[in-house]
Amino acid sequence: MFPCGGESLKNCVRSRLFTCSGEVARELGPGYLVFFFNAVSDMLVGPFTASGSSKTGPEPGAWSEVVDTHTFSGNFRVEWETLHEMKHARRKFPFLEDLDACKLSSLQVEDLLNALKKAPLFHQT
């Protein structure tokens, strides 16, 4: 689960890359499911699948963002078949209130996947 703003989500979808830092970036690898959550609009988008990373520097086409240079960071390539968007996500999933907890349990992932299957398709504006 990654917090994001509207612009970072647009950049991710456009370039099929996202940037993250910290311990989660160190542990993320190909095949991991990724969801983006915009706390301002209370919208969840996904599922994305991490398909690779560039740990030595920015991938071509990656955007820059301010990150703590003392922590590990990386650009991760993502893939998807169909993206869905869930509005009012915190009402349905209160655990989204804790944005510091990027890792989700397998039950939380399953619940999000089931809910997103029923949600409208994501349309980038």
C-alpha cells in the first residue's frame, strides 16, 4: 500500500514506474501486489504488480520526487491487467487510516482485491 497524490498516480500510470523509499522499498520485489491510496480524495486504485526495479539509479522516464537520501529508495516498474478505483475507501477499510503501515496482511490484500473487482474501472483524468 502506497500513499500517493493525484500527480504521482498519473505519472505512475503514464510511465509504468513508481518511486518509493524506506524499508518497504528494500523488501519490494517482482510479483508483489501494489495498491495506491490517495488520502485527500479517499480513493484506492489497483491492483498493480511490481515487475522489476532499478536499485542503482532512476529508470528512463522516471520522475523525480523528494526522498530522504539517508534511506534506501528505488524506482519500480509496475504492470496491470485492469485497474479499478474505490472511492470512500477508508469507510470500507479503516486500516487505511494508518498510512505509516505500508505492508498489508494477506487477509487485507484479499479483502482489497475482492472489493476492487466490484469497483468501477479506473479512468485517468
